[in-house]
Amino acid sequence: MISHSFIIFALDFNIIKMNERPLNRLKVVLVENQKTSKWLAEQLGVSAVTVSKWCTNMHQPDLQTLAKIAELIGCDKRELITE
């Protein structure tokens, strides 16, 4: 049986998660530069699922990959990260 305090914790955690700001702007920058996540995945040699997770901020690319993404798209690395 699930305790009452666990349910409250889970609800609070989900509220905090929903209010978090995105960590990267990859999805926006791809659209602005008329590129697709599929294109990016092919260029980097990673799966489309990996890029999708980056675009939805479920996971983050490492700094080297972020630099490579900026190079491929032709933008500054800072454009890929939220303020």
C-alpha cells in the first residue's frame, strides 16, 4: 500500500518538474535554421531517439556534442543554451 506522504511527495515532484525551464533551445534553433532532428541525428551519427530526448530536454548533450551541434547548424554555442 502506498503511503499518503509518498503520494504528496510524488505530486510535489511532478509540479516542480513541470515548472522547470528547459535546459537547452535545440528544438527552437533547429526550426529557426530550417533543420530537422533527423538531419541532426544523421550528421552526428546518433539515433533520432537521442536527438528527440535532447529536444525535449529529457537528456542533455555533453559539451563536446553541443559544440559540434553549433558548428553543424552554424550558430553560436550560447544560442543553444537557455539564459
